[in-house]
Amino acid sequence: MSLFVALSSYLSLTKGKEMRKLEITLTEEQYQHIQEEIKYGGRTMLAEETMGGYEITLHVGVPNIYTYLEINYINKIDLGEVEFKLK
């Protein structure tokens, strides 16, 4: 299946449906750390002539005692505790 067909199918399924939001509040330091890791990863991928992506993982303890965020691109980095809201 081509990317165009897959995207068209997805858009027709979600058309008219309101998407929910996940809002994560970051400190300035956490935000800067993410930006630097994305820049570093992009330079590394370009230098190695490879393609890839990154993942951002929100870990939520139950009950909601401790919630933290990780980014995994070139390195796995624990960004520390964050606040989040489902809207």
C-alpha cells in the first residue's frame, strides 16, 4: 500500500471526528534537553547516512504518584518528572 493511499484512508476515517489531546508540561531545561537531543540525533543520522526516528515515552505510575518522560533517539534520556493532562 502506498503512503498516499494509507494517508487518504486514515484521513477519511478521522474526518469529522474530534481528536483528543495529551498535554505535557515541561520545564525550560527539559525542553532544551529534548531540542538538543533531536539536533544531535539529526546530525548523527546525516553523518552516518541513515534514517530513523525518535520516541518520547510518558511513564505514569498508578496511582498517579510519579510521572516521568523519556526520549530515545541516539541515547535514552530520562527527562525527569512532568505533569500531563488528557483533554
